[in-house]
Amino acid sequence: MTNKGLSTDSYKGVRDFYPEEMAVQRYMFDVWSQTAESFGFEHYDASVLEPSDLYKAKGAENAEMVNEQTYTFTDRGDREVTLRPEMTPTVARMIAGKRRELSFPVRWYSIPNLFRYERAQRGRLREHWQLNCDIFGTDDYTADVEVISLAYQIFMNFGADEKMFKIHVNNRKSMKAAYNALGIEEEKMIDAITRLNDRKNKITAFEYKEALVEIVHNKTLATDIQKMVDSTDPGDNKVIKGLEALGINNVQIDRSIARGFNYYTGTIFEFFDTDPENNRALLGGGRYDNLTEMFGGEAIPGIGFGFGDVTMRHFLESHDLLTSNITAPELVVIPAETTQNLEAQKVAQFFRTAGMSVSVNMGTQKLGKKISSAGEALVEYVLVLGENEINSGTYIVKNLIDKEEITGTLPELVERLTGKI
């Protein structure tokens, strides 16, 4: 606080959503929800608060994440609580808790807000929203295909095409078998190579090779590992073949993909933007068949992904997919005088009952300014309301895109614009 009062800035790393930003956010959420539900996924949610043990239970790596990268505190009941940094442990807890009541496989999705205490940067904030889609109760590879094809369809439903993004697929189980075939059995060594692969694309080939030699202490073995990881031959990867069978052709094997969380057990995948201005991972996920074990009972296999709203919006902006009218009403009714504002509201209400989105410009600007403002906001139609229109019951709707005008009574105009009355 200063002598001028409290700051109007938001907390570092989070966002305010003014109406224009909120409209874009809702548009993204709507497409996410509609796409997930078109695949038969059901919507669920949970509290942002979880016991910290939920994230520490998978070992030292996760405990370090809780201590250093989360918003964790002790509540008034002396319980350690964390604002959820991810959704997968939560949905695993929910599935495990209702395992006897659920009919598997289940398809669930959610759009939670998540919190990470880390350095804010492009594509990574301290609070964001994320689409999570998961299938529980089947370990068949076709579930992996379905989840990845759902993520693919999201891009299609935003108007993208296959040239705008690439799907990279790997398999942790297959990678472990490949390391074993090269004579590498030690889990710590495999983990070290896996962590190195996770940053392979951020370092040079020489640096990667040198790091491999440090890990395995053998130049010939390091060369063999590098050749195996660099290979683009998908081999007998059923998931890639399954996606291609569905007509999804922008998919490739990428043995450098590791994914950060250590609970992945099989298929792992990431989607990458092909725009050089936004060349980054957009979403990722994988198979986690053992995660529910920490709640007791037999493990329930699962496969899913998370897609953040920040990276989603950057993708849409990079590929000019946010140019359509998503924030403005379809029609603006413009009263010629402020004394006609109530009549304008009556006209607007008539169109609204037919399902159109309509606003009334009740401002005091000149008529020309109101019309130009509607055009700048990408409004498609305007209706100027004056004494003549009110007395005659006949109105003119102007299309601001093609400049055509439609004349008629309110029922006639509604029928022309919506096809219904």
C-alpha cells in the first residue's frame, strides 16, 4: 500500500479476467466441454484443497515438489494442506474411493484451476485452468488411441488443421525394455537417462552425448542409446498405428519424451505447436496403471491428459484462430434517442426469446459512432430504433458484414434471421 492507496495490480503470476478475456476463456471452456462430451466423457470436479500427503506419497521427488513448488500451509486444525498443483492424483483418489460403485471403464473430464509456486513466464503461470480427460478401468491400447484422438479433435473443433501441430508418442515400458536390451538394468541409471531425455531438445547433440557418457561411463553404449533415442522408426507401436487407422496422420514416435511425473507406466504423449513463433509443447499425458494403488486395493489402470488454458490461447493466437466473433452479441439495438431506451429493450427481448444474443446501446454517443462501435466489436447485425419504427411496427436490420438490409415486422425479422418464431 502507498500513500495513494492499494495497488490495482493482481497477485504476481495470476490473471484478472475482464469481460473480453472472460469471453475468450468461456469460448475455450465451451469447446473443451463439448468435445469431451461428444466422446462420452462425464464432467466432475473437486475442491482446490487437498491433504499434502496426496502429492508426497509417490516418493522424494514429489515431496520436493510439494515443499518447493506448491502453495502449502498448515490449517487451523494443524493439518498440512496444498492448493492442488495437478488434477490426476485427485481423480485417482475419487476413482479409488468409489471403485465398488462405478461401472468401468469410466470416462471423466474436468476443467480445474491449478496452482504452482514457480517463476511466471510465457505459457507458465502460478495459477491456470486445465482440461483434464481420463479413462479408468481398461489397459487396452485402444483407450490410449481414444484419449489422444480426443485431444486431436479439440484442435479440429477450434478450426485448426494437422499442419499446425504434431503429436509425439512414446512408451515408458518399451523404453525400459530397450535399455534392458542394451544391458542397462539399474533403475537409477534408467531414471537418469530418462531425465536427460526430458531435456534433450533443449541442449545440443554433443551436450546430450557427453551427458550420456557421464551416466553410463561407456562411449560405445552412449552411442547406442543415442541412436535408439534418435530413431524415428515406430516399430510395432500399436497406438501410432491405431491413430493412423483413424485418419490422424500428424503423429510420430519420439523416444526422447519422458514426461515429468514418475507415475507414468506406458504410453506417454505430447502435442507440439509447429509455429516457429510458438514452438513448444501444448499438452501432454500418458498411461498410469498403478496410481490408485496408494489408496489400497487392486490398481485401476488409467490413461489421460491435461491441456492448459494459457497454452491453448497462445496456440489459437499464433494461428489466427481467435479472429471470429466470440465476444460480441449477434445483434445490437440502437435507440436514436435515450428516451427510446425502454422501447429498445422490448425489441431486444423479442429477439432474445428466439435464441439470439442481443444488447442495447443505451449510451449518449451520436448514432454514427454507435454503429461504428458495433462494427469494431464484430457485431453482425444492428437495428436502429426511432419514432418511425416504433409507430409503424416495421424495422430495418442491417448486416454490418455484407451491408445488406432486411425490412419487416419483428416476427418477420426473427424468422429471417433465425428461421424460427
